[in-house]
Amino acid sequence: MNEFKFMRAATLADAAAAFEKADDARYLAGGQTLLPVMKQGLAVPSDVISLARIGELAGIAVSKERIDIGAMTRHADVAAHKEIRALLPALSVLAGGIGDPHVRNRGTIGGSLANNDPAADYPAAVLGLGATIVTDERTIAAEHYFQGLFATALEPGELITRVEFPVPRRAGYVKFPHPASRYALVGVMVSDGPHGIRVAVTGAGAGVFRVPAMEQALAKSFTPEAIADIPIADADLTSDRHGSAAYRAHLVGVLARRAVTLAASPAMHGHRS
Amino acid sequence: MNAPASFGKSQVRVEDQRFLKGQGRYIDDVNLPGQGYGAFVRSPHAHARVLSIDTSAAATMPGVLLIVTGAEWATQKFGPLPCRSPSKVNRDGTPFKDPARQCLVHDVARYVGEPVALVVAATAAAARSAADAVLVDYETLASVTDRGRAMAAGSAQLWPEAPQNLCLDFEQGKRADVESAMASAKHVIRLDLENNRLTAVPMEPRGAIADFDRATGQYTLWNSSQNIHANRDLMAAMLRIPKDKLHHLAPDIGGGFGGKNSVYAEPIVLLYAAGKLAHPVKWVADRTEAFLTDTHGRDQHSNVALALDDTGKFLALHVHSIGNVGAACGTMGPFTPTGGSARTQGGPYAIPAILYSAQAVFTNTVQTDPYRGAGRPEAVFHIERVIEFAARKLGIDPVELRRRNLIQPEQMPYTSGIGLAIDCGNFPAVMDRVIAMSDRPGYAARVTASAAKGLRRGFAVTPYLECSGGAPQEEAQLKFTSDGIVLLAVGTHSTGMGHETALAQIVGDRLGIDLHRIHFRQGDTAATKIGGGHGGSRGIELGGCAALKAADMVIDKARTIAAHALNSRADDIAFGKGKLTDSKTGQSMTIDGVIAAAGDQSRLPAGMSVGALDSTAVFDREMFTVPNGAHACEVEVDPETGVIRVVDFWAVDDFGSVINPMLADGQVMGGIVQGLGQALLEEVVYDSDSGQALTTSLLEYALPRADHVPRMKIEFYEGAPTKRNPLGAKGAGEAGCCGASPVIVNAVLDALNDYGVTHIDMPLTSEKVWRAISAGGKA
């Protein structure tokens, strides 16, 4: 790892000021992506600004209609949160399946969404549940937030402060973990909530995407059979050593059906395939 | 205090307290006052000519103490990195090719990660930044990383002296017999097999600290190595320094698996830098460096042909392999895919004629070298896959086909078709026992239960046979201190296997001393004169037998001391359970009494002086042992996704006498998980066009995790102890990965039998399984 300057911001304003002043600053929101790429020399920031001590980014608030999660909330805390588990178990399961215990104890929802790794789990939750991203400057709807490979609507220096999830009637998340990284080779979130039926896929393409044909079919009949024959085009899907586009397309279908089954079952609302 | 016999009993490791509480001392815990930090400049290209190196910017950066380039290294005319391959003669009698590989590249870099320069600075970060500022001008050359293409016309050539990139063209066995048997056999079953390229990924990456004392000319090298003595000799020779001027020692080692056996370039360059600076220089690899530069293992492609008669009796076996040596010879060079893979061909089966031929080839990849098993797991895979394949093809039950061909106990001793002298073993009994453990009567119900979940269940049983190896000589020393401690020093090397406990059990049991009073030392050229380190499952077989021999020397001397004290004759003193007894008078003395007497000149007989009990033994292995066993497993396959789960695993292993069943269990378990990794997950990949390494982190290289590990039941067959060493022990370290890969692959193919799938290459990734099912066209 190369040398860099390190500071801990106490407030959002502090963080923004430090970011502005530095040559090439990066926010540290858990470091589960940033630190490995710094170690490999793929990122060589001049300044690293830790967000860990900013009170405005902490905390979980749950009501019957909405779950608000502060940007610096760690995956392990989302996974273990009793009210989230009761109201939106698919989200608990998703958070509890990210990476490994080390990652879940350090990584944060805000860090994950700002990074927008095409194989991260949280983008599937945000798009698949119709969540809203709140930043230090504005609110952004999920469908406007994700803009492809590692790209988001965030401006340079703009910070996510919290994420607001509407509570759906039912939802299920099924993930096929990448055998090495445990990112999603493919992950599918299916929900039936205030924004209608949503099917969001992560891992399979350059960024999280919805599958309108499946959503329409599920709106008519919320059963795995209803989407059994819907083909997934693999032309735009990712192809790599761990999964060709054709295999990923196939998995989207399998996992979507399994997610529907889970969403429809009262006990389990998500699992790893 | 006399100890209850602990030999043969499970005993919690004495080193656990240290390791589990974070009190182990690994290479990164070793720090010397005033140490500088090294960072290596490495080739980013698979094959490139170094046109120039510009260090001017790096040299002026803060904290930079020294830069050593390949050009400077060349001016020193140090020896090349050595190759000690036991297989070195081509089938036409000419010698193999061993091109000179230097520690730092001067002219041509031949794999991604090959060291080009070393930067030493006051901090690790400053060293890294300065290393990044070294400007190397490369002319890139065409590369070849795939062993299958290495010999093809038009492929990149790595060394002018090695046409077609051929390092060694090897053959062992009975060619004429095999050819005539193949020509006339009722059946010849052919199968092409892939042994995927692996890397050991020890939890602790490699690292070293070198120091130099200008006043005495003494070098000291702390090194995360499992082969301290032999590598000291080789490194000292390269650097042209006397052996005794290089003190080589290892702290605790966090895993080796073969990957810390070789002589590596980095510690040698650190020694040179420390000599120049006359102060210590430290370097510890990061995980990416480990993936790029640790020696890799396996990487063989084999054509296997098995000839059978009309009753299913095996007549002949021919295996031809192409093995990837890497960019130049590693410390064992072409041995693993050639002689190393030849030794146990044919496994535990009576096959009259066996031929093993192999071509070891150079490619633009890091060196391959021994990786847990070093050829024996490959050989097990060849025979066990082709038998399973033959059984399906000929419609014979795979267990029955094996049973018909196993070497029978009454045939022992038996010289195998490839020439392996097997002294003992009861292969049918071992296979029957693992089948009995695996609840065959309940299988049908388990198949039905799996089917109800949409899963296909499969079962396989595969015997295995291997042989121990490594350096044939070992030293052990016992020294007695005035406070009742016994210091045991050996030249074998535990990298986490538990020698500190097992060897203490052997000595403690023999002397009747509690094993906690035995303090263990290893991996230090100042502690023992010789040492074979670790490799070839030799820890107990060599280190244990040397320790036992030293304990027997102590007992001989103890009898003389006791006779003097008891006014008796040494011949009349009997020793047992920590007590020396005059068989005539019944008078006795404890071993502790003798130890105390040995520290007091007035109580010693003439000719003995204080410290007389201290003993050094050297044990010579006359013949290596033949561990064997049988593994069985059940798997579930999700045909919709291709995901495999190994549900249950049963093992019966014949390691001869078992010193500590708990540790032997651990060896088998770890080996099974390693074999599972090869079967299902692991594969080092280079891009075949650019030669770039693609698996350079744990995000890309899939290791087995806890949730991949099946339920395991492990038993030991102790009915055939070997007479080849006084412990009756056969090496245990490499057995697990010999049996696991083939039995898991065979069980998956059993599960997929209904789909018409007969073979899938390792690793059996979910996509490969899904594609095989889709292509099989049956269900």
C-alpha cells in the first residue's frame, strides 16, 4: 500500500470540507472495497476521510410503512435487527449473506451503494424494493440512482446519509454466491409492495436491472410457474470465468422462481441458492 | 513425575495455547532493530525483454536506502537458482534442460511477477512507493502459458537451449509389455484428464528478514520456509559464502503445503541487500505477491489408457502426461509431473504392466513445484477416474471392478507394475471397512429424500495408495537442563501439523517423562547439524524415528548411570515406565533421578561427564513407506444450477502405527478439504493471449470455506504396521488430498449418471456441471 493522509470527520460538513481541499480524496465508509484496491495499488488516493464518527450517518428507524437505515450502518447490524427481520426478512437475509463475517462487521450500506459494484447485493434491495437514497443534498429514487458499472447519480463529494425502504407486502431474495468472492454471481430480489411487483437482478450485468416481463407476469399470478417460460436475453449480461452470460441468464430464471416461492412462503423470505 | 503412556492416544496439542491466543511468532512478528523494508519491482508482463531500468526518481524519494537492479545482480555473477530434480534424464539418455534463472531479471522476464529489482527504504510504504517509481522499459514478447500449446510449432520460445519449450522427456515402466497388452486386450478404455493448476494459499504469506554483521561476516536469515537446512546450503553456495556464515532459521510457520519448500529469489536478494547495508532488511509478501510468485502445483494433462480382459481384470496401464514446469526449473524442477507422478501409478491394483511417460514443458508462468502430494494425488486421480469410467462403460459395478483387481494381502510384499515395492497393507479390508462405515443399506432412502428436494444424490468409493518421500536422513537432539526440562531439537519442520506434540509424545513415552516437560525446537541451522525440513509426509517417519533413536541412546546411558548409583552392572538394569531397575536386587531409580545424577559429576561413573545424557541421533530411512486407504463420499447435485454439495465423507486410512489419532485426523481432514478444493473450486488461471495472471486475489481464486466441508468420519486401519522404520509409521500428511479429489468427482458423476454425463474436468464448477447436464440430453 502507498502512503496517504488520513482524517476522521466528525460532521458531514467536516467531511465535505476535507474532500474539497484534498487533491484526490476518498471517503472511507467501511473499507471493504477501498482498502483491498488500495493494497493492490489500484487506488492511490492522496487523502482518506473516515466517516465512522459522523453521528448524522448512524441509526436505524423502523415504522410499519418504512425502514430508514443510516448510511454508516454495518451489514451485520441490518442482518441482526429484530424489527427489520420481522417486517422485511428478505432484507435481513440479504444483509446477512454479504461477503463473510469480516465484511459484514465492517462494510456499510452507504459504502456499498456509493461504490455500486455490479455484483453487490444492496443494489438489488434498493431497486427491487423501490427504496429512496437520501444524500447530504437531495433525495434520489432508486431508478435514477444506479447508472451502470460503478456509476451512480452521486456528484463528486456528495454523501449518502440514509436509505429509506418502503415495507412491501412480501419479498424474497435469492443469491447465487460467486465461489471466491461471495459477491452475487447472480442475485434476484422479488417484491410485491407499494411500488407494485418488482424483480431486480444484480450480478448478472453491468449494473442492477429490473425484468419487466417477469414483473408483468407476476402481477397476474404471483407464482413461480407464471415466470417459468420467460426467456432472459443474455446479450448484455456479464460473461467471465465464473459464469458465462448464458449461465447467468439461466440463473436469473431459476433464482427469480425461487425468490417468488420464498416471498410467497411465510417463514423464509430469502436464502442462498 | 512419570507420565502415563501417551503414544497412540489423542493428545491436545501443546502448541495450541500459543497459536490460539495469538502468541505464535510468525515472520511478520520478527523485527530487528534498525530494519529497513524491501519492496520488489516485478515484471507486469508474461514475457518481455528489459531494455532499461531508470531508478533515478526512486532513488531520491524519502527514506530510500538502496536499490538493487537485475543489472547490478548480473555484475555479481552469483549462481543461478538451483534445480534438484531427481528426474533429470530424457528417455533418449540426454540430460534435461535446466536454464539458468537469476534472482533478479537482467535480460528477459518470463512470467508476470518475476522480480526485476529490490528497493529498500525506511518504511514499508516508502519502499512500495519508490518501487512503483522505478521505471522499467520493456519490449514485450509473445508468450505461452498453456502447457498444451507450449510444444506447438509457432509458440513462443522461452529459452534458446530448450527447443519446443521441452524441459524433460520422461519415461518409466514396461513399454513393450504395455504395448503388447494394449494390442491384444479385449477392452482398452481411454480417458483424458486434467489436473488443474493450484496454489497453496498458506494463511501466512512468505516473508524473510536478512541481517549481516560486518565485524564477523555472519549472515542471519529469518525465513518463512519449511526447508531450512537444505536451502541454507543452496543459498550459501549461490552467494559464495561458507555455510557456517549463514544462520538460517524459521519462526512459527503459518502453513506451507509445499509452497514454502523451494529456494526463492527474494530471501537471497535480501541477504545481498543486508550485506551491502550492514543492517537488517525485511520483506513480507502481500496476498497478490503470494498468488503471483509462490510456486504453483499440479497443472498436468494426461491421456490414460487401461487395458482389461473380458472378466474385467486389469492387464496394462499407460499414462502419458504433459506437465507445466513454469518459466524455468523450480527447486524440484520437472520432477513432479515426471518421476513424482510415476512412482505410484496403478495404485493398489495388481496391474502387470504399467508405463508412465511425460513431457515437462516451460511456459510463461511462475514455477510449479511440490504441492501437497507432488505427483501421488495426480497418479491416484489417473487410475481411480479411469476405473470409474471403465466400470460405467463396461456395465460393471465400480466397487466390484475394483475388488476384482486389488492387490491381495497374501501377495505382500508386492512390487507394483511400475516398480513400487509395497511392503504391507490389506487393501480389500480397508475398502470393505469404508463401505461398511458408509451405511449402504440406508442409501436408497437418502436418494429418495434428495430427489424430493429436486436434488440428485451420488456415491463413490475409491481406494488410494501413495508413498512417503522427502530427504532420507534426519537428526534429533535431546538435551537435559538442570530444571528438569528436556530440549528436543529436530531437523523436520512443522508448519502447523503438531510435531511439537507428536514428537514429544514419542520421546516422553519412551523415557517416561510428561510431554509438557519436553520443549521443542525446529527450523534452525544452529540447533541441528542436518535437517530435511518438511515434505513427503516425512515428519513422523523421519523426525519421529530420529527422536526415538535419540531417546534410546539416552536410555542406554541412563542404565550406565543407574548401575553406578545402584552399585550394579548396566546389563542388569532394566528400563520401563520411567524407572531403571536392577533385575537382581530389585533396587530402582527413576529417570528423573538419573537426569539429576547426570548433572552432578560426583555421581557419574568414570568416563562420563556432566551432560552425558545429552544425545544426538541421526536416522537414515532405508525405504520409504506406502500409506494407503479408501475414501467414500455422498454428494448432492442441484441439476437446475449445477451446484454440488459434498454431504458425507468417510475415510479409512492405513498410516501404520498412529502416534496421535487426533493429529492424524486433522491431517486427513485438512487433506480432504484441500482435495475438495481441487475437485470443485480451485484453479490458477493465466490469460492465454496476454499471459496475465487472472487469479491474483481471494476474490478470484476460490478456496473451500467452512460451509463446503462435509460431515467426516475418519478411522485408521492399524492391522499392517510397516517394518521399514522402528515406529511402524507410514506418512500421513498427504493422504487426504490423494483420496478426496477422485472420490468426489466420481460421486458427482454417479449422481449425473442418468443424464448420460460420464466425465467433467476439475474443477467441477457449477456452470460446467450445468452445461454437462444440458449437453447430456438425458434425464
